[in-house]
Amino acid sequence: MLSLTFVLLLLVVVISSAMLTGIVRRYALSKNILDQPNARSSHTAPTPRGGGVAIVIAFLGAVVVLGPSLSAATQLALLVGGCGVAAIGFIDDHGHIPARWRLSAHFLSAIWIVYWLGTPSLEWMGRSIDLGYLGAVLAVLYLVWMLNLYNFMDGIDGIAGMEAVIVGAAGAIFYWVNGSLDGSWELPALLAAASLGFVVWNFPPAKIFMGDAGSGFLGVMLGAFSLQAAVVQPILLWSWLVLMGVFIVDATTTLLRRLICGARVYEAHRSHAYQNASRAIGNHLPVTLAVAGINLMWLLPWALAIAAGKVSGVIGLLCAYTPLLILAFRYQAGLPEEAKV
């Protein structure tokens, strides 16, 4: 049940996140911690960065408050793993860390989270398959990719924050629809609340950017919640994958096409489909709203149908992803600037 105490906690998390974002913004302005526009940017004015730290503090603070209702394993996974990802991102926001060290930290955090949360079975066409050690390896790779793709997709105003609000809220609903309700549903709801407080400042036109600390944290937390849901009920993993489809399809298509074109995949660029779309339109807001609309009007119904057992995970994902792939190619995701027409 949605208790009055938890509703109040959600409100406190939203307000705390919004207030902390304002404090971080003032700090960034005073220390000249600004994201300067360049040839690969999607913004045109210097903007404070690092506001995602507010999401981290507000959410992890709520995890501590929830402590008695959460298992020790869950607390260790989220607090230590989340802090590790946020810390490496925070340091990178204030300077530069070579990619190999960032990636090493990402893998260590992912391994830690998978160790404590456990490895879920895979639901495949109505059957539950235990992948053993292979499943653990795949889970770690999945978390590292989710962490990095979320960073890649945080390139225009509001898009990453709105994604976290919608996915987190829907992730909580999946437990209710599936009938597998336990305390785990509260965590994505709290992350959605923390993200909402930040979106107040980041909605187009953004007054502050999230930074690597926030985007990496959101990516790894959403990935962790999807694995946690799959431990409770394997089919729920498909619901999460469907709902995160815009980010997964755009980032994965862009990465693969850049690899094929021989580009340096860790080099900054602006060739994602959503970035190309925002330049074509000349405004961030329509693209951010379009992504939110796709999530709510297209992906969420498929994800709910999977959670309710009305359609298999594989079929639901293929149906949901097909138009997203068409859009990714329509907006030339991953193609170098000189190859675009």
C-alpha cells in the first residue's frame, strides 16, 4: 500500500533535490564550473554543470531513511555502488579522468552491485532460464553499458531527467501490475522523485546541467532496479528494457554505426538521433517532449502488457523497438557529420 508516510517521503525527496540543485548551481557559478559550448555541443551558452549531485544526495538519503525496510544487501549495493559511480563522475566533472580509469571504476561498481543484488534468471518465451556465471557476467556488462549510454544520452535540456522520472515511476508500477509487490517498488519511485526535483532546473531552457556524476548514477541505478525487478519476477526485466527503449536503441545504434565508420567511440560527438533531431528542429524542448510522449504513449503500454503477462517479453520488445530503430535511422544516428544528408 502507498502509505501517507511514504508519500511524505516522496515530497521531501522532490523538494530536497530541487533545493540542492539550486545550491549546486550557485556553487558552480561561484567556482566557474561551466559547460562551455563547442563544435560538438548541443547548447550555445555557458551553463553550470554538476547538478546531478543533488539527485544522488536526495536519493541515497532516502535509501538511508528506508534502511529498516530494505535488506542489508540492497543497501550495500545501492549506497556503495552508487557512491562509487557518482564519485568518479564528480571528479571527472571537475577535471578529466582517462577513459580507462573511468571504465575500470564503472566495472568495479557494477560487479559490486551484481554481487549484492544477485543474478536474475532470464525469462524466455514463458520459460525461466538460469544462466549461472554467464548471467552474472552479462549483468555486469549490462550495468556498465546502461551507465555509459545514459551519459551519452544526456546531451540536450531535460531529456535525461525526464527519462528517469518516467522510467522510475513506471518501474514502481510494474510491481503492482505483475502482482509481485514488495518493498523493491519504493526505490524506483524515490529515484523518480529525486529526478523530478532536478528537472525543475534542467527543463528547457536548462539553468544547470546534470554532469557525469548524475547521468552515470541514474544509468547504473535504473539498470540495478531492472535487475532487482528480474530477481523478483524474471519477466519484469523485459518491461524495464522496453520502457528504456528510446535511450537503449539510440545509444546502441549510434555506437555500432560509429564503430563501423571507424570513429573513436569515446571521443565526444553529437551524432545521436536525438541530437540530430534537436538541430533539425532548432530547439531542445520539442525533442524532450517527444521522447516523453513516446515513453508514455508507446513504450509504457507495451511494458505494462508484458508485466501483466498479456504478451511475451521477447515479442513485446521487438514490437516496441521496431519504430525506434526506424527513427534512429531516419535521424541518421551515428553517422559522421560529413556523411549526413
